[in-house]
Amino acid sequence: MPRDLLTDLELMLLLAVLRVGESAYGVTIAREIEQTAGRSISIALVYATLDRLQDRGLVTSWMGDPTPERGGRAKRFFEVTAKGILQIKATQSALTALWKGLPELKGRNA
Amino acid sequence: MSGASRFRQFVLDRVVLDPHLVGDLWEGGERHGMLWFSRQMTAALWLAGCRDIRIHPWLAVRAIAVGWLTTTLCVWAMRPVSRLMNGWVLDQLIVNLGSHSIVMLWATDLHSFPAITGAGVIAGWVVGRSHRGHAGIVVAVTVAVAAWSLVTALRAALIPWTSMPGYVNLPSPLFTILSRPALVLLFMTLGAFAGLKRPRLV
């Protein structure tokens, strides 16, 4: 049965949400990806992708309290669900399987 | 409040995006500055436009029709202005400047600019006001009308070269091709921003 694997952006976002932890919202997720993976990403794209992942049940979100430094707007926090963790592991296994046995990639930390 | 903060407030007051995204753009804009804010805002409007068009395709079609119709009506209504610019004003320029290059530029392009800017502002305002909840669609309409203007500008750019062969001081057709869509884009965006303004919630 074919597995529904994550795209590279979805995988990056889920890993960033896991890395940031409790304070995972648009700004911190985008910053984590930029600092750790070196990829610049727009905050609107973060939300658009996480909305799609939420529809698939891979993340949940909730609204925080409005704060004055954000012009009185609340933050939307994200958390990876158990189904999301399983999906990350499935994608990791698929990628690792593809990785194995390739002489071109031996001895490289790609 | 600094100038940059006022600009951010001006933009965010007019563009309907998800409140948490607006909060993030506000917070990030304070930290990263105008370039970051402009890049993020462009991406947010682009994605909002794609989402709106996907979810409300008929609304997008209606908005484009409204934009096109309003622009056409405004250009038609402003014909007396264009006639004045291409008649009496052009005569005065010829009498005073002869065949100076600015006169040729006026005859081929500049005389139409007041009508184009007026039509752009009014059409942008009408589209913005009638689609206040869908800033992305308004952006799509502005781009569509500017593209249509590019097509008409391509046609207009060829007229002086075919109807006035051998004339000296004819402006480059590139000016006609680029200036008209650029004017439409700029003034329609300004009109749209004015029309998108929402009443402030207390």
C-alpha cells in the first residue's frame, strides 16, 4: 500500500515545530528553519502549509492571548500530533531506505 | 510611532489577512525592518490571492469583470480630458516648442496619462471597496488589468511608427509599452488601498 509521505517543506515545518516546542508559532518556526536549515521562508507560507497539515490531522493549533507588542493580536501556537510523529518517522524510513547502498553518497554527511 | 510603524499600520489596516498572521508580520516588522516586512507582505498577499481564487473562483471572475468594466468606463468618461490634452494643450506645445522631443512624447503618450491615472485610481477604489474581505483577489485584479493595459500599450506603441514614418524625435516604443501598465499598476494599487480600508473596530 502506498504511503502518504511528506514533502520537504512539510517535513521541515514539522521538525521545526518539534524543535521549538511550546512556543511554536509563525515567527519562531520560520526563524528556526532559517537558523537551523539555512532556508528563508515566508510566515504566510508557514501558516498555509501548517493549515494543510492540520487538515490531515498531523498538527493541532490553538490561539494564545493578545499582546500589545503584536498590535493586540494573538499568537497561533502549533503542536505535532501522534499521527504527525508517525508520518515523520515513515518519511524518514523511506528517505533512509533510498539513501542506503549508494556509493556516490558514501562517507558524506549530506 | 515611527514612519516605518505608521506605514506598517497603514498597510495592515487595509489588507484582510488572518489576525495571527497580521500579528506575526507586525512583530517581525518591528524586529527586522521594512525590507523584511515588504517581502513577507508580498508573499502573504500572493498566497491569500491564490487561496481566494481557489476557494472563490466566481468571486475572482466577478472582481476581474468589475475591474475591467470600471477601467473601460472611466477611460471613456475621461475622453474629454484626453481630447483637451491632445488638442488645445498639444497645440500650445507645438506653438511654443515646435518639434521638440517632449512635444512628440506628449502627442504619443503623455496626453493620455491623466486619463489613465484617474481611471486607475477610480477602478482600484471600486474593486477594493467591493471586495474588502479579499485583498488577494484585489491584487489579482490589479495585475490582470495591468496585463490588459500592457496588451493595449503594445498596440499603441506601433501606431506612431506606422502612421508617421520618417518623423524625427519619435519616442521609443519601449516607453509606451512600459509606462502605461506601470501607471495602471501604481495608481490602481493606490485606489485599491484607499478602497480596502476597513472601519476601525472599537
